[in-house]
Amino acid sequence: MNKKILLSIPLMCLAGLVSCNDSNKKEDGNGTVVENHDIPKRKYDKAQDFTYTNWNLKDNDSVKKTFKQKFTAQELATIVALNRVDKNTFHTVDVLTIPDKFDDDFMAYSPFPFTVKSADKINKLVVFSYPIQAYGVYENGELVKWGPTSMGSKQHKTPEGLYFTNWKGEEVQSTFDDEWILRWNFNVQNEEGIGWHQYSLPGYPASHSCLRLLESDAKWLYDWADEWILADKENVEAKGTPVIVYGAYNFDGEKPWLQLAANNKANDIATETLDGLIKKYEQEILKEQENRAKVVANKPQKQKETKS
């Protein structure tokens, strides 16, 4: 959803720093002290090996009735996410891919690798995969969350590349169409008005270049990602969380998640793919990360000097 949202952006609140104890640091063998990062607590150490079946619901009332009766609310939540739809749109889809086994941890279905060592120096990173319409969230190379998205349509593609989160708003009115209310909006490209936010997921890329999310996911990312830090109303002092958008969607082919019935690895993203992306953008990401740490660390002293 490409919306030029031209807002008067106030100075943002600074995020607090979490200091590491010396016990979280070690030498890398060359005399350089580096931080140790704890692996997040997860139910599994990798995605589980599920199989899938495609249910054809088109013009079949008996199958639709069985479908409604068969699954619990939690199972339905898994189904809609796997099919890149939401609870208000899944009934419009003709075919749904259904896992043959359900798990209470959605991470078990992840197409993203759980560990990407090439990203272990990157504190926070969000990756949006155009080919499979999904996003993954990494902290120091460890996957902490993933979910569905609806990215730019064939006419309004989301440009590939590296972005950084900017400003955010709990409820933003689009200037592209004032009837579009964007919940938990987080801008990643200010000039073009590209951001992620809650909006309808119809089961295919349908936005005007934005990154649509389920509301629970949009809220989680809204709280997790960092805003930019402004020196004044015109100048950015430090950028926010890095966001990588990559790949292309086959608009004329079968929906990728429906391919899971024939090959349950069809949507898996290779670690090598992410390694290549991270290598491409690593220098810029780490440069901005280092700059942000310095700005945040020096900010209290600057404020103190200003007051005196």
C-alpha cells in the first residue's frame, strides 16, 4: 500500500540501553572482546517436519461445513497464517493448505532458518521474503518470530533493498486514501511512505508497496523495533532497526504455500540465501548500529549539558 504519509514528526523518545555484564563477554582469540548473546528460549531448535494437505473449498458446501467443524480456534489461527489470509478473508479462498499435525508453537512451521551465524553481530533484523510472502525476525542471528505478510501487488511492487525503521503511529490515516486506517504503522521509507502495518491479508500480494501484517504481528513489531532518533525536525541522528526486503513473487504461478502438499520443504529459505543478503548489507547495517549505540550513549550527557 504505497501511501505518501507526510506527517509532522515529533522528536522521538530514546530507547534505554541494556548493559551487559562482563560475564557476557569473551575474547575472540585475537585479543578482541566480543559480547556473548544468549540463544532465546525456544520449544524447538529448528522447524518441525510437517506434511500438508490442500483442501479444495470452492463450490463444495459439504467440505466447507466439515472445515468449520473440524478445527479449533487455535488451529484456525495457524491455518490462516500459513495461507497468508486473516480471519475475515480466509472464507474467500478456494484452496487452503492444512498441516496434517498442529503444534501450539507457530515457530514450528517456520520457513526461516532458526540460526543465521552471519547475522550474529546484528542486534535486530527483520527480513521480508517476497517469494513466500513471509517475514522473519532475528536477534543476533537467532530467529525469534516469523509470520505472514501481503506485500506490494503486481502493479505496486515493494522495492527490494535495505531499509531502516523510522517513525511509528498506533493508528495512521493514509494520505493515498483517507479511508485506509493503518493500525500499528511503522514507517520504513519516509519519502515513499512505505511501512508495515495491520491490514487485510487476502492470500496474495495486494498492497500499494507496503508490508501488510496480521494485527497481532503488527503490534508485536511495533513494540519491538526501534524508531529513528532525530537531531531536529529535519535531520536524522540515528536510524532505527534494519529491514531487508528481497526476492520476487511469481504472480502467474501457484501460491507458494500450496506447494507444501507436494513438497513440505518448498517454502524453506536456505541459510545460504540469508548469508548472501546479510553479506551484501552487513557493512551498512553495522555502521548504523554502531552510530546508534554512540548516539544513545551520549544523549543523556548532551541533554545534561544543554540544561546547564
